[in-house]
Amino acid sequence: MSYAAKTSSIVRNKLVTKVHLRRITRDNFRECLELQVDDSQKGLVATTAQSLAEAYVDSNLVPLAVYDAAACGYDQPNVPMVGFTMYEIVAGVGFIVRLMIDCKYQRKGYGRATMVEVIRRIKLCPDVEIIATSYRKKNEIAAKLYQSLGFALWDIEWAKSHPTEIYVKLRE
């Protein structure tokens, strides 16, 4: 089976990208630190170094490496890491804290595929009543992605103390 056939399928004439998420380990830590967003996105997304530092001190955070689905089944991935995501589950909320796709792999469907997979995983947790995320007001790409996935503005009191962020939750 070809690489393209393994990682994508045709659905209604659209290419659907699939991802494989893995824990950050000693084996992939450095590769994760090398992930970079496009220059136009700097300041809109935290670096992986900042995210990993936050996860180190907060055991509620779940940092994950994003790979193309072709990495599934291999102890050592045979494809490069394409991105990073992180979520937490607190007080009934599954909150997607980070989504970052390396600039070399953007506009290939990995961001959407990662969100779909993280949402799927969070829905498996019985304590979760709300799935939410946030993005910087200037991040139009994130706004469009989250809206297309079914997220809508989340009017929650504590979010008002974060004037540069837009908080959204998944519609039920």
C-alpha cells in the first residue's frame, strides 16, 4: 500500500489527513523542541519549550507529539513529527491548551486531524461535560478552524480576565 493510501482516504472528493498522537519521551523530546510555526504566527502560539515546561510542573496537562498516521505501529516513528498538542481535564472541562503544526506541514490537514483526534480522546473521559479551547484574538486561522469544527463562543466569567484570548466550547 502506498504512503498516500496509508495516511489519507478520499471522502466526498476531499483528501482526509489522519494523525497518530504519542507521548513526549526522551526519544522524541528534541524533535518536539525543533517544531516551529511560520514567522507570521509567532506570538500567536506558545513554543513547545514553554508548553513542555508547563506540562512538567502541572500533572493535569497531557502533552502529545503529532505524527502522520504512517507512524502508527512503529516503536520509532518512520516519519517526522509534524506538530504538538496539549490538553487537560479539570472541573468537567476537557480543555485543548495547545495546537501547533510545524510550518513545513501546515495547510495539509494536520491541524484539523489533530483536533478531531484530541476531541475523540477527550470524549472518552466520563468526567468531561464541556470540550473547550482558546486562541489569540489575532489568530484568524485558529478561529476559522475551531468554528468549522463546531466550536462557538464560550461566555464564562473567568475568561473576561484574559482580554487577548477568545474562549470557545464545542457545541453539544
